Amino acid sequence: TGIAEPSKHEDLFVFEVHHVTLRKGERLVMPITEFPLKYEDVFVVDLPFAPPPEAMQNMNSNQTSELLRMLNAPRAMHRIRLTNDSEYPLTTAPALILRKGQLLAQSLMTYTALGAKCDLDVTSAMDVSVSKSDTETSRTPNAESWGGNNYGRVDLAGTITLTNHRGGPVKMEVTRRVLGLADTADNDGKVARSNLLEDDQAW
């Protein structure tokens, strides 16, 4: 067998393997290339927004219960963040994550260009607990008028609490999505406004 130099064809990156012959029904597993990559463990919490009451009125009881369960039981996800400083792009494919010969997870590798980063899901971090609470701080009737209709304003304050039971420090990334406008975020948090219809991560 022989492995030719990899090449890029338009948007595809192809590894070519020459001089391989298989009989009918035979299978072959062949390593193509191997290279080390830098990585770091990251624990990610992504808290979705709750739909408005009008949308929940159109849901059946099972859908409402499932939605409330997801909103009330947020979890941290353990991910491995890879930095592709190799000579080749990483292509989309299933990925096995091993540590000291033991299988940790099966994940999906997405296309990662040279110099870019990608995240691989490992598992739900059961030893990093997450809780959130929302409290109504004020309510102003008829705060806005638009199209002949009056709308009230409701101000909320939210708190996210993380508890690390792993016995050592971990890197956390927390994203909280809300409907409306966020005024402030403490603990070095950043507020960013996005278009709900264009933000595929919100769904």
C-alpha cells in the first residue's frame, strides 16, 4: 500500500491511498496519518430562553411538561476543545475519545480549518451542578404603545449558580439567552443582542 500526499480539491480535502486490493466481503481499517493537537477541557452551560405564554398555550400537557423539565434542570456539558495547528484540516467524521486506553465518549468531529478550533462533546458533567432563578423586580402597565395596542413592561433579575464537585478548578463558559433586553451582566459577563430568527444556537 502507499499513501499519496493529501490534496485540496475545491472545498474538499482528500487523502489518497494507492495499491490496496480487497476480496469481496473483506474489510480494512487503515491509519492514514497521525499528528498531535493541543486541547483543553471546557465545561459549557447553555441556558435557553422560555417561550412566551402565548406559545405555551398551544402546547399539549406532555410538551409543556418536557419543556419545563428541560428549563428547570440545566446541565453542564464537558467538552474537549481542539486547536488545529497541524498541516491538514480536520474533516467531518465520527470521533472516538480515549484516555489511557479507556473509551470516554463517541462524538462528531466537524470541519476545522488550519488554525481554527473545534469542540467535541464528552459527556454531561454530573459533578458540576447548575441552578438558575428568575425574580420579577417590577411591572409597569401600558409602558409602550405600538399599532394602537398598549404593552406592559416586566423587569426580571436572574441568578445562575454553579457548584464544582470535581475537586479542582475547571474552565466554565456560561450562555444565558433571554427574550427582551438585558441591562447588565456581572462577574465579567458580556451582553450581546442577536436576531432570534437568525441565531440557530437559540433553538
